Amino acid sequence: MSNQTLLDRVRMQLEEHSHRLTPQREAIVNVLIANSEGHLSAEDVFLHTKELYPEIGLATVYRSLELLESLGVVHRLDYGDGQNRYEIRLGTQEEHYHHHLICKKCGNIGEFTDDLLEEIEKRIANETGFAVTDHCLRFFGLCKECQEQSDS
């Protein structure tokens, strides 16, 4: 999906909820798009956005991230280290989210995109009547590099 297509989708989602894609919000979304392989903290988003939009304040970044999260544009990730991280949601609302592989030694965050939970979701629906619309898994362990360092 192109950056412009993502921006257009974000603009539509904001407008559907009576919000605008302000220059500040657009700069934040562009930072998240440019760093879609990364998992940025709000402070990281602020620092990158400040390069594009020098007048922006940290509070604006936090408020914008909160709004974008509430609209499903971004995901807020909590890895248990006391610092939330954010990433742009590249797929549609109907697509399942990817899973994260978190190294407990170096803190590296990888991704795993295969959806392994379809059968569990069906079972939950059949047994409880609960309709699962999405899920997010976090796997903690040691990345390949840290394992190799431990073996040396």
C-alpha cells in the first residue's frame, strides 16, 4: 500500500469521526509509515516528527497517538518494559494483526505474520458465542543473535 493511500485511509477514518488530518497528525502518520518496520516510543515519534514539523509539542504527539489508536490507525504495544511503542496499522480493519517476538536480552522486537489462531477463534465462538475480531500475541525469548552470543 502506498504512503498516499495510507494517508487517504487515515484522512477518511478521521473524517468519519469528525476529526481532521492536521499537518501535525499527517507528520506523525508519515513518521510511523517511514518507520513501519520499527516499534517507536512516543518520544521517538516526537523526535522524528520534530524534524519534519519543528513547532510540534510532545503533548500533541501523545494526544494524536491516542486518537489514532482509538480509531484503529495505530497499535499501541506494551512489552512489559514500562514504555509503550506504536506502529502504523498497514492492513485493513478486517485483517488480523501480526505477532511480536521480543528478545529479553537485547530488547529487539521481531514480527511473525502467520495467523496460527484461527482454530482457537472458531472454538471460542462455538463454545462461548464470543466473536473474536482481532488478537495480539507477544512471544518472549532470545533472538538468534543473543543465542549465538550465549553459545560463544
